[in-house]
Amino acid sequence: MAKCSNSYPEQLQQLENLLEQEFSMLSARSFENLSEVQNSKTELLLALQKASETDISCTEELMKHKELVEKCRSLQLKNQILVDKKLQAVQGVLDHLVYHGRQTTEHTYENLG
């Protein structure tokens, strides 16, 4: 990995771009390349975490870019909220279908007498 002082701003900017791409894809329901974006995001987050855990100078350098870190955190939270809302909507549809599926079985010949 490159020196922290040289790579953190670029890595954080890359993370910000990935988070914005992820939000756009989720909003547009364009899931074709979503897994690639999420894999890149995960790899980048793991690299940043590993660097900050193993080298105190990396943690200090990260603190210098606190605004960008906070922006990335905010974007990640926004994406998570969007995913949660979409999952709730899907769960609502599934619950509705299951309920109506059970309701129609009450009118079968076996249940009528």
C-alpha cells in the first residue's frame, strides 16, 4: 500500500465517488453493475481500516481529512436508508401476496363443506 499521506485523499475521493455511484444505481434501480461498485467500495473500506489500525500516522492523516470522511459516512448512511426503505417495500409486497394467497385458499372446495 502507498504511504498514507499520499493515498488517503485519493482513496477518500474514490470512496466518495463509489458511494455516489451506488446511490444513483439504487435510486434508478439499475442493478447491473451494483455488485462491482459495492465490491470496490468494500475493498477500499477494508484497506482504509487496515491502514488506520496498523499505522498511527495513517490515523493522524485520516483525521486531517475529517470533512471528507464525514461526507463519506453521510453518503453511506443515505445509501443504507435507501436500501432499507426498498427492502421494507419489497417485504410489504411479499406480505400482501402471502396474505392474499392464504385468503384465497379459504374458498376451496375442501373448506366449503
